[in-house]
Amino acid sequence: MQTRRETLLQLTALAVAACRPRGDTDSDAPEDSDAPELLAVLPFLGEDGQAVGTREGVGLDGRLAYDHSGLAGPDDLVTPNDAFFVRTFQPTGLDTADWTVDLPDGTVTATELQGLASDQGVVLLECSGNGSNRHFGLISAARWSGVALTDLLDLPGDPLVRIEGSDFHPEPSEHSTPGCAWIFRWSQLSAAFLATRMNDGPLPADHGAPVRLVVPGWYGCACPKWVESITVVPEDEPATSQMREFAPRTHQNGVPALAADYRPARAEASAMVVRVERWSDGIVRFVVVAWGARSGSLDLHVGDAVFPGAVALVGPDATWEIATIELDAGELPAGDVALWLTAEPGVPAVRLDERTYLRRVAL
């Protein structure tokens, strides 16, 4: 029996085969019998049996990985709510009726926030622990509506601000430490908003309903769900349990004891190959997505072969973009090869430098 992922790959392959350019032709001319055909979508090696598109676990151990293997063009880059990745499911028994958020100078209700909400554009979120164990599927982008923090609060100077969400889970966790709070400099929140809607619909329960924080460009661990309070804290405020747990994954210098010593949990230039296709005319087609704070172009590495400037980056940084690279099979090494991308010199790209998103195929 085919898995959902295998079926999606087949359907995507048919769509790509129908859409691949065949040169300038007369629309009334008979179809070219020599037009290239898609022979195969190559599986990534060492990633068999990983769950994507399937809910796993509960509470802090709840996971849903997005199956991005079907991405084919710009129109695919907004993820439906039911497919958007989840790293932690809503706490069991959480009562969200009459929800309020405590502010430094009072409170605001979820209903009031919903009335003030406006379109905040398409923003990507990625779990800082995104890895090959789930086909790198802890990443998605949605169109959000919400209230900009700078419209809600006026905080003089540049204080430390703690934003905390509900995180009581009756089920014990095998992988995570309870606590859903991150501490920011107020200046780091200039583009942040409290989200109340997602893809033109109500914010789903597992995505933080009725209120979640979204900080464009930052990892999901710094975007608490089920937001309960926003508090100004002193300069010597200790780092939260969440900050300490995710310090290695957000590339901190060790595990700082004080919140003020944490660098922004911002995604630097990042990219990965999401699909590899073999065509009948000898072309191998690589589909790549790129995200994070990026500029310039990316080099594609296929084993020992390097293809400079294979992906030109255009942004915007808040979301991701898609690119395709077509190479002659004769230019590529054969056998089991690694695939990864690198950024131009001088572009901050810690995860590309560490080959975090390296994948393997058999060419």
C-alpha cells in the first residue's frame, strides 16, 4: 500500500511533467513526441520511515511534520492550516474561554485583540530542532492576522520584555522541559505581533488559539503559543527554562544564565533541496527552498561537484522562496551523493555552514 507521501510525490511528478517548459511551440501544432518525460522522483537516502503529515504524541511531545516534498512553485508556499507543522499540541484541558493577556499597564481580552487584528502577511516559522528525523518537516509558512506589539504597547527605552504562554501539560514529557516563555529586548519586537487568525481562518488550537506570538524571522521556540502575559523585567532577569533548553539549537554561546546575554534566536540564511527529479532527456532537476535572513546567491553542492550561484535569492526574509536547478546528468557524480547548499562569503549562514540540511540521493 502506498503511503500518503508516496502518493503526493507521484501526483506532484505528474503536475511538474505537465508544466515543464518545452520551448516555444505553436499551440495548434501536434504535441512533440520527443518532449522530455519525468522518469523518477529520487528518494532521499537514510530518511525512510519518518513520519510526515501524521500526528504523533500528546502535549509537549506532540508533533506534526509538514510534507513539503510536493512544493513545485510560488503558489505552494503558503501551508494549509491542517498541514502546518506542530511542535507542541495544545495542553489537555486548557480552557480558552474568556481569555485575557496581562500587559504591563493592564489587560486585553482575546476578543478585543480579534477586533483590532489586521493582515500581517505571510510569515514562515521553523522549529529550531528541525531535522532529518522528520524529513526536515518542522517548517511551514502561513498568512497571519493579528495585532502588532508596537500598536498595543508603548514602552520607553529598550527594556527586557518577557512574553509567556500557557504550558501546563498533565502528561509527562520524554523530550521537553515545561515552560513557554522568551525574553526579548523591546527593540527586537518591532515586527512582532499577537496572532489571532491564520490563513483567513480562526487560529487553530494547536497553533496557540486564541493568541500566539509571531516574531518574523525568529525560530518557533521564541514564539510562545497561548500567550497569557507580557511583562517588563529587570536587566538581571534569569533566562527562562525555554531559553535554556533551546540555547544550543538557537546557536547561543553555551547556555547563558541571564536573558540579557542571549543573542537573537533569528534564522540566518538557510536552504535545502526538497525534491530531485530525473528526466528522460538526461536532465536532473533539483527543487530548492530558501529562507531566513539571506542575500546574494547560493551554491549547490552535489557530492564533489559545485555549481556556483545556482540559486539567486530575492527574499523577503519573513517567508521562504522556491527555485529550480536543471543540470545535465553528465555533469553530476554518480552513486550515493550528498546534497547541500552554501551561501556567499560574508553572508551569516550558520546552519548552511554546519550542513544542517544535508540530504543524500542515489544518482
